Amino acid sequence: MDFSGCLNDESIGPTVQGCRGNFDFTIKFEKIFLDLIPTVVFIAICLPRIVILARRPAIVGGAALRRAKSVGLYAGNYPPD
């Protein structure tokens, strides 16, 4: 994905030397530190919460009641015509 045209844009360093006024992040730095790491941290934080919620007992009893609740919530989200 070489669309920038800078010589050292594939390096891991945070700044580009000799391109864009030495001011911008390198593409590899952006992909790792601004895309990948926040995503991994978010997933790691969410996993314990998913486990906690999966172990909780269901509040609504039967399958018919759950379907009715889901249909009610789904239908209630649409604005009137």
C-alpha cells in the first residue's frame, strides 16, 4: 500500500524524514499504533465483560417471551410515518 511516495514511509519510526515537512507519521506507525493496538486493547477489555454477561441467568423466561420482547424493541425503534 505505497501511496505516499515518501522514501522511509515503511519504517517503524513515528516521523517521516524528508517528506511532508518532516511532520507526519509514517504509514507503518499509523497502522500499528493508531489502528492495531487500540483494537486489541478494546477486545481485551471486552472479553471479561462478555464472560460475565454470558454467565448471568436470563431475565426473560421462555423463548416466546424473548421473541416478543425482541419484536417489541425492534418495532419501537422506527419513527412513525
